[in-house]
Amino acid sequence: MATAVVIAAGAALWQYLPTPDDVYGPFDVTAGMAQQAAGRAIQAEVTGVRTGSRIRKIQTTPVLAEAVGIWVVIDGEAMTTRTVEVPNVELSIGSDIYVPTDRLGFLPLVGALNPGITVRSSWIFDVPAALVGPGAPPMSLRIWVGDGRMDSRLVIEIPQHDSRISRSATIDFERAELTGS
């Protein structure tokens, strides 16, 4: 009888144990727009969001690029806190995940970040137009360094009904700005 109770208790406990992948998963550090999110190895803040069907890269000869869906430009700043790292970035909208576009011939805020040097620029995503706008699912920007196991991952929530989201036909994009902190 005691053996049956131990087996039943073990089976019940087994159902609530995390999967092996969950055990090594990242620790989410959440923040909202205009709030600084600080993890163990990286800090970031979303300062604004712009959406539009075209993006104009401001340079000597401006470059204009049409979106397949709609451009989502997330303006922000980021800095690593310990070592030089290349951050991993993704945009989550509902159950869909997007990575920054490489269609523009440059990756604005995706290069290596240095401790103590804040980079102000943008992450640019091309997403289906139906997933952007009031009434669409919420967006969240996820940023982490390394492979993400057993480390912090910044999750910055962006509600799509927020009045701070700028919506226009053409988005102007300028160079990244570096500042020491």
C-alpha cells in the first residue's frame, strides 16, 4: 500500500516538473515603452515606435524602400554592462516572431555593443500589415546576449493602441548615435 502511495505521488509530481528546455530558459526582465530594462549583461530602452509602408534612409543620396507588409521601426538605446556582445533581437506580435530586416543593406542597432557606450538607433522589422495597428495583438521586443540559457532576456511590452506610436506613410531613418554613459 505504501509503495502505491509513493508511486502515485511521484507520478503526480512528475506532471508538474518543468521540461528540460524550461530549466535552462532565460529569465525575463519586463518593462514598458520609455522604461529602462536592465538585465545582467544588457540594458535597453524603447523610446518610440514608428510604422509606415516606406522607409527613407537619410544619407547623401536618400534611399527609399517599400515594405512587403509594413515597417515597424522601434527606436531605442542599448548598452552591454560586462563585455562586448552582439545582442539577439526579435519582435513578438501575438504568436508570431520577427527578426530585424536585412533588406535595407544595413542593420541599424544589431552590431556589437560595448560596456559603457550607449547606442541610440532603431530596430527595423517588416511585418504583415494585418498585425499592426489599433486592435492588433500586443507587441514585445525581446533582447538578450549569448545563447540566452540561464541568463536574463529583456522583454519590452509595446501596446499597439499606445498614442506614442507614430503612424505615417514614410519613415525617415538616420544614423546610429553613440554616447558614453
